[in-house]
Amino acid sequence: MTALEADVVVVGVGSVGSMASWQLASRGLRVIGVDRFSIPGPFSAYAGESRIYRKVYAEGGHYTPLLQRAQDLWRELEDISGMQLLSQAGALTIYDAHNPRLATLLAAGEDNGLEYEILRGDEARSRYPEHVLRDDDVTILDPEGGYLSSEKAVVAAIAEASRLGAQFLGNRKAHRVEAHGDRYLVTTDQEEILASRVIIAQGNGAGAVCADLGVHLSVLPQVLTWFPVEDPAAFCREGMPVFMRRAEEEGRQDSAQFYGFPSSDGWTMKVVGSVYMDEVDSVERPPTWDPAYLDPIRAWVREFMPGLVPEPVRVATCADGYLPDETGMLGTVPGMDGVVVAVGFSGHGFKMASSLGAVAADLAADGRTETDVSFMSPARFHGADARFTSLSLS
């Protein structure tokens, strides 16, 4: 078996692994990235054109430093690549007035000094006629929100890492990482790689390493949908914000939970329902789905976005890896101080992928980071006293 050497091996070159590779290569380190699919590939969690970016974050203000660092890094990658990656036309969050998430969202903005605007009734309807906004709806505008061109961003990071000397090896399966003297040995089905440091960023393929670290990773596929616009001249306006909507008021039989993006092609909108398919072990083959899966998404479009034709003309699948507390795992592995795990971002990691990759690079290269990610510590699952000498990767 061929033996290779590097300063850092990045296992998984998807959303976070691509960014970590770019950051490591920019520091002059020899990087080898390996992935079970092609690099870039069609089955990663970043598939499907775009991902929402938000600064006023309902998941909590403790994410704000990561979100700010991510924004700065997206702009840096734009300058390097010459491509627009982050479009900041704003992000709308639409809740019914009694939704308990409303208070958390507003606290995240207030506590971190972030700008936001609250709109109700006729004022909200006149500003955002694309949406059906009821009298008891509360619309919050995050002016720094928007969307990322996810596939383009990953390609840009890989291209820059390659230009700086990183080597990428696709279509091979990593099996194990283990201590080997004062370094680490990563074994794949095609080679062995010796490195001083390792970053594990396997995305929806991280089930084995999560199990070793004491937690189950649920791989949940989702179908992404694009709906035609009835009147593109009126609907596809410049500066239209992305949106997230939850309608969970008392008495409603089906809680509406969906989000969407302004048109990128001039005649459709990407609208995605927060409806997940059954858990799968792997996405090495695209999951099959029943057409009835789209029924609630069609119904929500019909009710809340009447300017769209409520039949999708394009679908794509992606799958995210969810941890039980829906919070990522990012930190060093006890007993393997040169190994960093960055997995399980539970469907809301891409907006921060650039900063998550940079933090992983900090920890691998320097053993520390200035960005607070203590709430993502792997120790919350395996305990502070655990010590490891090897980890399964498949």
C-alpha cells in the first residue's frame, strides 16, 4: 500500500473540510484531503445551489462570533476567487406572535448589538407582498442576512487550497486514524497517510467516528424544491430577502415550517419544507422518495406564497447529519491532541462553514482558537475522562 506524508490530513472535503483545507494551506502547511466521493462531489450536504446566511440567529447569540468570522471569511474568499458567494439582501423570519422562538430570536439580536427590524400588519404586507402575512404574524428583518452559493463556495475553497499546494484524493474510503509514534496514521482503501495532525470533517458520513465518541449521528435526507413564478416581472425583484417561516399557532393541524430563496434564474424560487425523510445509514446512493413527501410543501406554498405555481419543476436531494442536541461537535480528541473533529452541524452549519473550517485549522495548527466554540466540545458526549488512541472512520 502506498505511503504518503503531510502536515495535516483532512478527512472529508465537503462544507467544512474544504474550508479547513484552504485555511491550512494558506498557513503554508502541507495538506492532503481525502473524500469518499469525487472532490467536489454531488452527494455532500452543500448540494442544491444555496444556503441561508443569518446574523440574528434564533439558535442563540453564542453563535454570533462564528457568524461574524464566517462573514469576513466569505468576503475574503470572494476577493480571492473573483466570484460572488454571499448575497446579503436581508433575511426575513416570519413567526406567529405566540411562537416561543420569537423571544430567543430577538434576544440573540439585542444581546449582541445586531441590527434588526420588526414589522407587522399592513407595513409588513406592503414591504413584502410576495408573502401572505396575517395580522398576528411578526416579521423580523435581519439586514445582514442573505444566502450563500454553497456549491460555488466549496469549489472556490478547493481551488484556492490547490493553488497553495494542497493535494486532494477523491473516491476512496478512509477506514481509521490511529496514533503512530508522535504522528497519526490515516488508512484508506488505497493508501496510508502519515501526518502530525488530522481534521475529521466527514459531514453526513461521520457516523462511525461519532459512535466511537459516544453519540449517534442521524443522517436525514431532504428534498429541495424549485417552484415556478407566475409573474416573474412582478415577483423576481431585486433585493428580495431570503425567508424562514413557522406557523405553529394553536389549532393548526399541520405546523408550516419552510424557508426559501429569491430567484437565481429569473423564473423559479427555491422553497424547502422542513420535512425530512426516514433516517438512512448512507447517502452513497441518492435516496428514493415518494411524491407524497411534497404534499405539505405544495400546501404551504399554496397558502402562503400565492405568486408561485404550487407544483415544483425541479427537485434535488441532500442529507444532513444531526446530533441529538442539534449542535455541532468541534474540538480536539482527548488522548489524540493532534486530531480535531468537526462534524454533526445538524442542518445549520453551512452559513458558518468558513469559520468552522478556520477554527478547525486553528486547533490543528496552533492547539487553540480565539473563537469561542466551547459549547461544541466533543466531551459533552464521551465525558471529560475519556482517552482515545484510535478512531473509526467507516
